[in-house]
Amino acid sequence: MGGHKLLSRQLWFTSPGQVEIREQPLPQLETNQVLIESLCSAISTGTEMLVFRNQLPEGMSLDTSLGSLKSQAGSYPLQYGYATVGTILETGPDIDLSITGKTVFAYAPHAS
């Protein structure tokens, strides 16, 4: 992937009952990160549908232990999702290259 400007297609919850696909350039990999090509992403019929419908009970927070949700705090627009399976395409310099090509699970929002 090196010098190529790859785009990520991301699912965003933009308002109650509304989603859109946004394309954004992938940032440079940090030393301890991997680039994963999504194969599938699971949609939760529980919390995710509550967020989609804006029916999250008052006082119930999103799981902020998931890095992707820390800065969003449940307000629109937000990128959500936490169950992605994909293939490792590239590794940061601190990651063992031998994992390239492996299939992995990631707590990551819906994106490709």
C-alpha cells in the first residue's frame, strides 16, 4: 500500500433512521497498527438498532472502552459497529510481518 492513497468507505449514522457511506483517505499506519481489508461486519440488533432509531435509553452509554466510540459519546453523526472480520493487508513497523494475509477479528466500525 506504501505511497498509495487508499480510501476507506465508512458507514456513518447521520441522524435518527439515516445512514450514509462516506469515503475518507486512510491515514498513515502508526508503528503498532495494521491495515485490515474488511470481509464482513456484523450489525447488532440490540444497541446498534437503538442508536439507529435514536432509542438509546437515557443514561445508557455506548461502550467507550472501544476506541472508535471514545470521542463520539452517542451524538450524531457517529461511526458505529464493533464486529469486523478481515484480512491483514499491511503492518506498521513494530508488528511482525508474518501476520500479513491472516484473517482476524477486530472491534472496529463498519467500513471497507
